[in-house]
Amino acid sequence: MVDLLVSLAYAAAAMDTLDEPFPCGLSLKIPNIIDGKIVDDSLRDFDTLSVAEMRLSIKNLIDTLPPIEKMKKHLEKKVPAGTSRPRLKDMDPDISPAAWSILRWCVASCTVHLQELTEEEDRVQNIGPEWQQFRFTVGAPDKEAKFREALTKETLGNSNAKQYPTLYAFHGSPVKNWHSSIFAGPKRQQKNVIGQSPGFGVTTKMDLPKFPFKVHDSVRQPLMHNVAVEIPEPSYKLEKLLALCKETYVPPELDEEDKGVFNAPIGT
């Protein structure tokens, strides 16, 4: 889960889509970093940077971190009784304290519950083994209340909606947008930025898009599909992301043959 959150923050920062809230108020002192290396002793206060500089700083700081898998192994080292547990900052004294703070921010700022689905019975079926699946749930009471309110409103007086009160459909977006999507939900697009034809709104589809997967080259770092950045040493190849969303929108006379979305009873 840490690898996923860090990768999404990195992609958003590198592609200039990372948005507020930024890790301000943490007294971060940002070193001058070029190609993943600190080049001098100068430090800047993160809170005084422009938005573009904040994004670049976050990207550069993540570049200096060791792979998540190595961090995991370091923390899991067995130590003699009575001695201190391993700390991440002890892995490399040359890594800036700000980099470790950004790592904590990538994880701690995520307020949704994320769970990797490893059991076959929990996974969405018939979409192919190349997809690594996660479940994320928003536990905020206000958002849950809004969902229930919308559900009641949309199903009122609609016999089809009473039988099928919720919809399940796929939503796709460029990798750079998913940090925001997980933190705030899929955004309503005010312009056609991802090729949607129905118009304004969040586009979802009944069928899983047939994306061609690249052949993995073990020699070089994984290149994310349709973006121009490479995530530094992830433990898995992040190329594309899709969400299977539970929705309340009820089109007129929706049935199982509808080509836009697939409807299913609540609780499925």
C-alpha cells in the first residue's frame, strides 16, 4: 500500500497535477537536489515555495528515497532483546530528513481505507491476472451521508431504480490524476481531457476497456503508460489504473442491456 501511495504522489508531482493540500506546516527544509543527489548545503523553507516548486521538491525528495521493498526489509530486521527497533532514517545518513517527512505525508495524508485484494473470492472476476486489485473505502461520515441522501433521491418514484438502486461501472483516467481521485474522488471534468463523448461529468463504462499491455523490460525502470515519468524503483509496474465505482445515478429505463453502465442490486 505504501508503494502505491508514494507512486501516485510521485506521478502527480512530476506531471504537475498534484494539488492542495500540500505538506505545509511541517517545517520542511528542502535541499538542492539534482538527479536524485543533494548537491550543496543550501536549504529552503517548503512553505515559502510556489506550487510548481512544491511539486518539483516532492518529486525530487522521493527520488532520493530507497525502494519501498528495501525499507520494508530494513524495518523487519530482527534485533536483540532490549535494543531499539530499526528506523528508516538510519538506512542512509545522506538522505534529507525532509525526504522521510514526505514519505510519511504520502501515507498519513490518505484518509481512505486501502486494502490489497489477494484472495480470489474478493477480487473482481474476468478482468485478467495482469491487474493488481485494491479496495478503497471512504469512511468520512459526511460523504457516506451524501451517498445515502443521493440514493434516496434518485430511487424515489422509479420502479427500476428501486429494483436496482446502485450502479457498478468502470472509471478510467490518466495515472497522474489518481492521487487526487483517491483523496477526493473522481473529478467532474469541465472539458474533454480524457476523450469522453457523453459530455460534462465523470464518465463510466459497463465494459472493461481493452488496454494493450507493454512487454516488461527487466533491464530498465518501468515506464508508466501514457505518461512521461518513471517511478523510481517501484515493487510493481504501474502503467494503468481503473476504478470499479458504486454509483447512484439512474438513467431512464436502465436495464441489463444498457451499453453505458451495468446495474446491480445494492450490497453486491
